[in-house]
Amino acid sequence: MTYTEEVMAKLKSQYSYEPEFLQAVQEVLGSLSPVLEKNEKYRKNRILERLTEPERTIGFRVDWVDDAGNIQVNRGWRVQFNSAIGPYKGGLRLHPSVNLGVLKFLGFEQIFKNSLTGLAIGGAKGGSDFDPKGKSDMEIMRFCQSFMNELFRYIGATIDVPAGDIGVGGREIGYLYGRWKKLTRSYEGVLTGKNILFGGSLARTEATGYGVVYFAQAMLADRKENLAGKTCVVSGAGNVAIYCCQKLRQIGALPVTVTDSRGMIVDPDGINVEVLQKVKEVERASLARYAELVPGAKYTPASAYAEGRHPVWDVPCFAAFPCATQNELNLADAQALIKNGCKCVAEGANMPSTLEAVHDFVSSGIAYGPAKAANAGGVATSQLEMAQNAEMQSWTFEEVDKKLKQIMDNIYKNAADTAREFGRPGNLVMGANIAGFRKVADAMIAQGI
Ligand code: NDP
């Protein structure tokens, strides 16, 4: 049995009830064999066993009072996965599907993503099974305050710096920060994604969506291709999807779809980003509303989708940007994309493609940018927010955006060079995993047991 198989078998028996975590580990370990075979030190130091177990997992009760005066109880967690190369960093997710296994998958991915940015940040993730949908602002506020009543003990500007993720945007970060400040009587960059009025960074809101497009541009430039004038499909209709569409339109590409949990929009004239922002950021409505506002856009409710398929991946396109959630793109979807001429997939969401779909993308030879490389622009810009907070400065939008583009180009180069070094040119899954792994593993060895 190889070292990887041995560790994977043990994890499967220990954590059979955490399928997303096992999937994320399998994807990473599956591509580390070349580096593990060359370097006995990783096995000797039991690096895989240590890397797959969080340094610390904090779980807590979050009780809060709804508008009707009823007491509600949710579960909250923070998984502080690895701090070998810097303070823990990673978002908070509020969604009914959240459980410890989901947060472990996200925290594990975050270790390698953060390492790839070239910045000094460790990996973490947190969140709750709280469902923000249909809640009033006051209910969101009371939930966030209660969540922070526990979380504040474990975070700090040089300890652990959470940010947003699904269900956590500027509004939630504001409420969380307000409570943290009250509890600690301090004013530091303990959260990122803050409002610009109290220490937020310009371009942080846009960063993940813009970054995924910059990454796609870098992959395509290497193949003497570009996105200008090309049809693109985008899934999701949240923070990442909106700013992915905005950047695509700015560079002259044509994003024609967006999706949410209730349905899908196909707009052959190209997604109208201002309308999308009004529907999703202001009205917080379903995408059905977009079709009311944009004549010519077609709305399909999720109830009309065929079993096991998402119709967004049947829309012919040159490039696809999955930006909603994990496992939203399966093997049949990947095959449909490739059959219809798709030449580029850049992942905005975390682990949006199943293992089989990833394998299909890699073996087809299309430009495939895995999440931990392609969506690292958000966390990288969060680190830029931390840097601005630490020096009590704020940089212009253009300065931050320029640094973001540079970081995305560097991540691409790092992953592509590493893939070439290990004899698999173009395989960015292997390149990103090995490049992210080496830095963290070597830091762990240097720091001892
Ligand atoms: P948002 O909450 O802003 O948006 C999420 C979007 O995806 C919404 O349109 C939502 O639909 C849809 N969605 C969420 N869960 C499901 C589901 N189970 N089935 C169908 N649709 C779903 O989140 P973000 O845009 O911030 O995050 C999207 C993805 O990007 C996640 O995978 C996240 O981890 C990843 N990511 C985010 C970063 C960031 O900076 N925000 C950084 C790096 C990665 P609805 O509107 O109906 O809820």
C-alpha cells in the first residue's frame, strides 16, 4: 500500500460520515504521489496524517430570539485547520446544509489555496446551519451577535481572521464586527470583507469573481486564446457569480446564464449585471424576478430540471464558471460541456465539480482551473485588507485590483510551472495541489512536532 492509500483508508474508516471532507482529501492526496515518492521526509514526519486532522475544532450552541419571540437554537463551528504558514484564515458559511464535515472540507481546501497565494495565511473555515433565507435584518443581527458571543474567544487579528462565504456578506460581517468590538473593546482587522466605512478594502467585494476571470485569462493566454467576444456560462447568483459576470462583461465576453437555488436564467443578450445586483443584493429576491425585469431572459424553475442534471451545463459556451456551491457539476455535466465545445472551466465555487467531472476535464486537455487556484482572489484580497488595517492605510480600488491581478497571474504560473516540473504540463490540479502542499508541509517539518 502506498503512503497515500494507507492514509486515505484510515480516514475513510474514521470519517465515513463526512463525504465532502473525504472527497476533498481524495482530490488532493490523489495528485501528491510524485512529490511523496521523491521525498521520504513527508512520510517520516507523518505529514499527511497531521495535515488531514484540524489543529483545533470549536463547536458551540447559537441561541437567538426570532421576531415572533420564539427561541431558536443553531449549531456553530470554527475549524482551525492549519497555521503552519500564518494565522488561520477562511470564511464563515451560513446555510442549512452546513455541518462539521462540510466545514472540514472547506477548511482543508483553504490550507492549499492560502498557501498558493504566496501570502502568509493558514487555513480555516467556520459557520452554522442557520438559514438566512426569509429572515429579517433584526433576526440576522441577533443571530450574528449570538454567534460572535462564542467565536470572539478564538479569533484575533494575528490568530484567526474569518471572512464571508455563502450567506455571509457585508451585512453579516458588519453585525459580527460590531459585536466583536463591543466584547473586546478593540478595533482591529479581526474580520475581512468589512464595510469600507470601518476598515474594509476597496475591491474585496469584487475580488473572488474578478479573480476567477483573471485566472481564466491567464490559462487561455498560455494557449493563445482569450475570452473577448466569447459566450460564457456562469452558475450561482451570489457574490462570486455577480462579480464574475461583471468582469466578463468588462472584458467583452458574454455571460448568458446565472442560477440560484430556485432556478436558472438564460439571457441571450448577456446578463445585465445592474439588474442582477438589484434582484440579489438589494431585493434579495429569487431569479424569477430578473426575468420580470429583463424581457428576453428565460427563467426555468429548479422543479423543471431533469433528475441528476443541471441544465446550465447544457448551454453551449466557450468557457464555464461554476460559482454556486460544491458538487454542482457532475460527470454528465462535464461531458455535455465538452461535447458542446467548451474550452475553459474556471471554478469560482469551492469543489463545484465532482471527482469524476474533474478527471474528465483534466483528461480532455481543456483549460481547467481548479477552485483552490482559480478562486483564491477572495482570500488574497482579504489578506490585502489585513495589510491595510495593520498599517492603518487604505489603498485605491485600482491599486488593490492591480495587486489582485498580479496574484492571480502568479498563482497560475506557480501551478503551471509545478505541473511541468512533475511531468504533467497543463494539469493544474496536480500543479496547484503540489505547490500548495510543499510550502505547508516543509513549514510543518521545520516547526517540529
Ligand atoms: P452567496 O451566498 O453570495 O451566493 C451563493 C449562490 O449560490 C446563491 O445564488 C445561492 O442561491 C447559490 N447556492 C448556494 N447553495 C446552493 C445550493 N445548495 N444549491 C443551489 N444553489 C445554491 O455565496 P458566494 O457567492 O460568496 O459563494 C459561492 C461559492 O464561492 C461557494 O462555494 C463559496 O465557498 C465560494 N467562494 C466564495 C468566496 C467569497 O469571497 N465569497 C471566496 C472563495 C470561494 P440562493 O440565492 O437561492 O441562495
